[in-house]
Amino acid sequence: MATTPTIAWIAYAPVKSMALVALEAADLGPSGIAGDRRFVVLDGAGRLCNGVRFGRLATIVPRVSADGGTLELRFPDGTIAAGPVRRTEPVTVRFYGDDRRLHGLDGPWDAALTAWAGMPLRLVEADGEGTAIDRMPKGGAVTIVAARDLAELALAGG
């Protein structure tokens, strides 16, 4: 018996490796969901900070205004760093063997991230849609998982 698929949950990551943000609806384009991984965190050496290297980033909840002009980061201790998104100088960052063009940002985020982490961190903005997707610089990523598969994974202890 065929069933009609339904979408139970849609989320994206406006800041790479930070908490996912639930969406009520999303338009999918060639690069995936618009705004996905628009922002990226770099360490003091200018290297990508991802969930593998710095899993605690997932405890920070980002919010981007509907027009994309304002970014807010909510830290686990209740601290909020928010402000208008204003680009500064271009930055080239190596992502899994590929150079990506990003831009520095003028705002409160670097100081807040550094204070929270106890080490220098910097927030930068991708130069275009799909720029900060891990291994697909020219395409996006959408993950679709069936509820039955999730149930089986849970039973297997995965």
C-alpha cells in the first residue's frame, strides 16, 4: 500500500556547526536551503571550526532576521550577541582541501565567541549560497530520512 510522504521537520544551520534552526517552510534551490551555512566560525589560525573539532558550537542558537540583515547568537549561559550584518575584508579559508572566499564581519560576535570559548574565534560570512557547504562547493545538501529508518536506528542503539 502506497503512502503519501509528509515532511515532519525542516531545519537549517545559518551558522555552520551551531544549533539547527527549525523552519515552517523552505525553498530549495541549487545550493539547498537559502541561508544554510551562511556564516562560519574560524579559530585563531583562520581554520574552520566545525562540529568535529569544536562540538560545543552546537549549544549556541543562531537567529537571522527575515531580511537577513541582523544576526543574533544565544549562548548557553543566556548571553546574546546581536547586531546588523556588515561585511569587512575578504578572507580565504580552506575547507576540506578547497579554498573558499568569505568575508569578515563588523559586530559583537568575535568578542562573544572568544569569551565563551576561552580562545580566539572569529565569525565570517560566506561569499555566496553554497560556499560554506562542506564538500560540495557548487551544490547544496538536503538530507531526507524516513521515520521508519529513524525508528530502526533508535532500536539499534545508533
